[in-house]
Amino acid sequence: MKIVISGGFGVGKTTLIGAISEIEPLVTEAAMTEKSVGVDNPGALSDKHTTTVALDFGRITLDSSLILYLFGTPGQDRFVFLWDDLVEGALGAVILVDTGRIEDCYPVLDYFERRDTPFIVAVNYFPGQERFELDEVREALGVDEAVPVVACDARDRESVKEVLVAVIEQVLLARLTAPPQVSATH
Amino acid sequence: MSDQPRMPDPRMIQVNQAPSWFSPNTPTPPAPEPVAEEPFVRPFIVTGGRTLPLDERLRIETLVVANGAALSAPLQFEPATVVRMCQQPRSVAEIGAALRVPLGVARVVVGDLLAAGHVTVHQTTDLSVATIERIRDLVRAL
């Protein structure tokens, strides 16, 4: 079971994961798949390191049978090819927004608006930063009224917990309003 | 495909240039810097070059649990490590991180162990509303 934490570069995804994970956030590497050819073609002469991308993740053991993983997705839109693999089967997603660089989250927002995965927008307030009203942020992002926009402090465990509860509520809401079709059996 | 012209291979003899090995002034190439880092091993060496797992269902969050009996199976380093760490349920992502290999490699290793019956995997498919409510309550109670 997983929840995806997405957003622009440097917005605090790893901090958020670290605030609630029972393990130090781990990093794993995902290699580029054939799907990415043409999207992010490194070319014959490019540095090979561009073909892998690091993913941060954390773990929360809820009980003996339920383990929740939080995966931080690389925010840059050149990594879009990876998101399909990451988001496939996710319970829901959190799009983390920095009001100082609000445009950074547009590719992520576009991506999730095209998918069925329930998501919420969480505004990470950095200390000393001007605080915008959440409605202003919603307007600036142009997100639908049905998508919750919440404030959070990615460093604070309680705050992150509230964000996760909010996204799970959104999953429940989506489930109750539009029961999913029976998925392909595995 | 790239539109850019193909760059010449540095090993090729440059156009309009005499083959350098006849030149007495050929500078000897500098000796390669001693490599201090740990030796680089191409990731898919571990899998014998295979990139597709035997089981396509394995996702990054799929939980892997090893059978206790597999601990005494004669396994190579990577699968043996997986069997040890998966005495508790661990995700494919954690296995990748622990082995320090890309996810694709972790999936092949786990796929092999699965095919050999050394591990079982737990994939959460469609969760019931009751389960999601329980997840919410457990998160709230953290």
C-alpha cells in the first residue's frame, strides 16, 4: 500500500516523508524504461547517469498486516515516464506546493488531473514566508473545488499526519461517489 | 531518433591527419588515474543480464516475505540477502535500497526467488472501504 508524495523540486517531499516514516527515508534507483525513449532520450553520447533517477521513500507500519509506504516522486516533468509506475496502484497522492515557486507543481498537477488517483494539494509553509490564504493558492493553481487544499508544515509529524488523513479521506470520498470497477485480477 | 549528426568516434583517425602512431612525437597517453572508488559493477550483472522479472506483478511497494526454510537454501549473495531481510515483510523498494541496485534488478531477483518458492508476495489489490477507513484511523492514531 502506498501514497505518493509529489511536487516540484526542493519543495520538501523528503522532509515530509522523514517526519512520519519509522525509518530514515531510503533512496532507491529506478532505471529508465523503454517507455521513456523519445521523452527523455539521453542520446548516444550522453552521460549514462541520466538514465536512472533516485526515489525517496519511507515506511509506516500500521499493524502487522498493513504497511504504508510513502514514495516521493521526482518532480521534474522529464521524469513523467516514471510516474506511471509509481502511481499505479497508489491509494492516493499528495501534491506538495511551495507558494514561493507555485509554478513548479504545474506538471505534477496536470498529471494527476488526468488520472483517477485521488489527490490533495498540501501547501508547505516555510518559516518566514508570506502566508497566502488557501483559497488564493487554490485560485492560483486553478484546482477544482472537489480537490482539498490544506496547509502543512512538512517538518512536523502531527501536521504530516493530518495531511495523510486528509488524502485518505479523499480516497474514501472518491470510493463512495464512484465505486471503482472490478480491477483486472492479478 | 536524434537529428544531430553522428559524432566521430574518438578512436577513429581524424580526417586530414596522419595516423599518429607513425609520428615520433606522439605523446604517450597519460596513465589512467588510480581508481579509489569501489569497483563499478554493471547493475544487471546480478541478474545475468535479464531485465524482466519472472513475475510482472511486482510493484515497488509489493511486500515480499521469505520462507524460513529459504535461509538454509544455497543461494548467491543477493538472493540470500533478500531472504534474510524478508523474514519480516519488506517492499521491493526496500530490497532495491538494501542491495543498492536499481528497482529493475530488485524485481528480477525477487521474481527468481518467487519462482523458486523461496518467497511469497503480498500485493494489495482493491481495498475495501472498511480497510481504507481502518488505515485512516490507524494513521490518525500514530
